[in-house]
Amino acid sequence: MNYNVIEANKDQVDKLYHKHMIKLFSMFDHDSYDKDGYVTIYTLTGKKIEYVIRNNEPCFVEFTGFGNIRYDIAYPKEMNLAMYNKLKKWGDKISKNFWKGSQI
């Protein structure tokens, strides 16, 4: 899909977090991770959050599920610390499950 990309400002990031992420993180459907540090979370409400883990920190977040709009957040730690902490927590959990499963 071709998205209209919006480089989210602080106000938009705060609204995404409060309006969507708090609920989404309690209702995610499934997730994925790859060895290069890409995390994808799919939610029951049709939203998708994709980001990269670099040096144990989430960065380069893409937030989709709003029709043809994608919100990009380059530095979540600087924009919204609560969002950053949730992304970090889930990224840690998802990556540990990935690496644990790859030891078969």
C-alpha cells in the first residue's frame, strides 16, 4: 500500500499514544520479530506498529491502520517517554521469544 507519510510531531505522538497505544498494547493479536531487530505488532483493531530495535532501544516507528496514512516517529524516546517504554518492554519480550524459539 502506498501511504501518505506524516512525520509525527510531539502533539501527534502524544495523541497516538493516549488514544490508540494504551488500548492497543492490551489487545494485540500477534507479533513478529526478525534477527535484524525489526518488530511488528498487529492489533485486534487493525492497527500495526512496526519499529526497529537498535542498541536495545526502539527507534524508527511506523504506525499504520488509519487508511492510507502512516505516522512515522523517528525518536520515540524524545517524543513520548511512556510510548518509548512500552515499545521497549514489548520489543524485549518479543525478541526474547524469537531467540528462545530459534534455539531448537
